[in-house]
Amino acid sequence: MTKEELGQLYPIILKPYSPDWEAYYEKERDFLHSLFSQELIIEHIGSTAIIGLFSKPTIDILMQKPESISDNILINTFVDNGYIHMKEQTKHLMFVKGYTPTGLEDISYHIHIGPLTQNWLWDRIYFRDYLNQNATLKNEYEELKLVLAKQYKYDREAYTNSKADFILRVTKDAKILLTGDIK
């Protein structure tokens, strides 16, 4: 399938914030915990974790990579439980659910998996927390998302890439303000 065909099948559609998104996250988090025998850190990240923000109805979840489980076992476990392994993602393990041959389900999931030492991945928590505390930045981000959703409705990659500078800037500021860490 071409990039254009994928864009038509899975367009960027933003919806008003729903408190149900937290319940969807909690249910999926509990399911992920049930798949593994060890206690793992699992966080709700992305736009659906920012209260009041327009978002694609995609629940982004960040999960600690279990040290004792190989990538192959993780991949098999997720695939056996209805997730699609996003092999194109090479910086960390990523799985999605809710993507069908006829389009997106009402709710979709993106599961990002990496060790706690993968700071660039775990720094997403700073972005979430800072926007939940800062209405001005949250509104600025929402305005950016709404403009980009119209501009790149059928190009998920361009939509995501066009938000990157804002996210990196805010994440850097958030990390400094919330921890004093300037790295």
C-alpha cells in the first residue's frame, strides 16, 4: 500500500478531549500488566493524556522494556495478542492496535517500549505533565495541531514531523523547570 493510500485509509481526525480516554488507557495498561509476570512502569503519554486537548483518538502508552525478556519474545507476545509490530520504528519497539483494513477503529493504541535509560523516549512524560500544568502552552499546541490536521489530513508522517519542533522545545523547557536538569 502506498503512503497516499495509507493516508486515505487512516486520515488525521482530531476530536474534542474525552475523559473516557483515561479509562481506555487504564484498561489497556491493566491488560499489558497481565501479559508480563514482572512489575513494569507504564505511562499514558501523547495528546489523549493532556486534559482538555483536541486529539486523535489514539491512546499512546509508554512501557518499560522488561530486562529479562528478549525483543523476539516481546514481539511474539504482542502480535499474539492482536497488536501490529511497527517494524519501521527502529529506535524502540512499537506496536499498534485498532488499525483495520477498512480504517481505524473508534479507539486505537500505540505502545512504545524502551528501557528507562532511553531518556529521549521517557522525556515524553515531561511534555505531558508540563502541558497539563500550563494552559497557555496547551492552547498553543492545540492550535498548532488543528492547523496541521487540516494541512496534512492524509499525511500522518508530515503531521507528526511538523509538531516536532514545538514538542522538543517544550519538552526541553519542561525538563529544566520540573527537574532543573539542563541536559
